[in-house]
Amino acid sequence: MIGEPVCSVQALSAHHPCTVHAVNALRLRKVVRARHGRHGEGVVRIDLWGVVSVTVTGGRGAPPAGRAADLLACLGWQPDELVRDEVLIDRIWADELPDDPRDALYTCAKRLRRALTLSGADPVVLERGRSGYALRVAPEQVDVHRFRGLTRDARDSEEPAQRAFLYGRAIRTAQGTPMAGFDSPWAERVRQALSRELLVAQLGSASAWMTLGCQRELTATLTELTVEHPLNEAVAGLLMEALERAGQPNEALREFARIREELRQRLGVAPGPELQARFAQLLAAAPRTGAAA
């Protein structure tokens, strides 16, 4: 997966640039853990990536199910905020409303509170306000918000090794389909948004590792990413750059030919100016390859 350290420290020469920077990045772990996660007994962790679940350190664990899990997802999306009843009802049921939506929401909240209590959480974590519910946890206790915090820190960093490390931590947080099993238009919009954010993080990670001189190690993982996103020009462009830097200009030209044909067949369009410019640079450097003619 893009974002994992693409270079094994043990497998590389001590003088390989990836080794040097990976070792430096590993030193950031304690700092990152302190900033992006709480520790100790009774700390609630909410996972929205994959099956929605709650984990309490030192607790037994009793993940909510059905609509109670859907309610947890809605509240975890806005931690420590009061979310109004009508917003929750729309997110959970949309146009398929139960006979008494507010009573159904109350039942969901009751089941969620029971699951939280059985997990070892303090019942006051789920708070009933005057016109809605709130999940009284800090953003860093929810995996989605830890992911966003890590990617924000990665973007803000001027050090490529630190960016690679932080993006890697973020991407390892994003495992599975967000809110799996939650079937509603709102949940689908969230999934699409998080999918876009994850791709941005994957590209940021790859770019950072390439700056560190790991282009050879990146070619396989970027190729996998083109399978997941065959029409994404940013992914194709980064793969072309990695291949060129790795001394494989013919393969870079073939990648351009692939995405050009995919775009033509599936969307009826040509590659954009940035990808065209990269293609022209490759041709100028290796005019006799003819791989993408």
C-alpha cells in the first residue's frame, strides 16, 4: 500500500537514501503518538473506517450493531458536537423514514448507550442535548479525524522524511471501506469524500518517498494504484516520473499510452496539459523509443 515505508530498512544498504531518511522518520513516532492519540484505561476509540466500532482500553468490547452503529458513525463524524435530531434522522433513514422517526432515533441512542457501557465507556460519553445528541470524545479519538490530523501535519511539514512518515501513519489508519454496512446517501457521500482524501494522502506519500530517492521501490506500489484509479492522471503522472527516474523511460511511455487509451475509450477525452507535457519531455529525452507513438 502507498504510504507504508516502501523501503525496508533492514533490506537496504546503510548508505541508501531511503534507509537514512526512514531511520530519521522512525524517531518521530513518540511525538506523533503524543499528538494523535490518547492512552490509558477507559479511553474510547471510535473507528469509522471499516465496520463502525468502539473500543475502550481496558474494556471488554461490545460493538454496536444495526442502526445503533449508524448513529455512532453520524456522531463520530462530528465528535464533541451536538448533532440535531433532524440531521441524524436524515443521515440514517433519508427518504425511508420509520413511522415515528424520533422514537426510532431514541431507540438507537438507547442501544448505542448500552453498547458503550458494556464496552467499559462512561455512559455520559453519549450525551442527550435539548434537540440532539453528542458524542463527547476528542477528535483524535476517532480514526477519521486522526487520519485528517496526520495528513494535515504531513502537508505542513517541509521535511520529506517527516512527510513520508506522517502520511504512512495516516494511511495505515485508513483500513477498509469507511462506514461499511451503513447504507444511506449521506454515508455514501462520506465514503466518496474519504476515498478522495485517501488518494491525496497516497500521492503525497509517494511524492515524499520519491524526493528521498526511493523511485525504484515506488514503481510497483504506484502501478497497483493505477489499477485502483485507472483514469487518474495524477497517479499516472507520478508513476511516469518514478519510472523515468528509475531509468525506465520506455515503461514511462507505455504508462502514458495506457492512460491515453483508457481516457479515449471510456471518457472520449485526451490527457490533460500536465500529462502531455511530461510525455513530450520523455519523447525529447528518448526520441527513438516510439513506445507511445
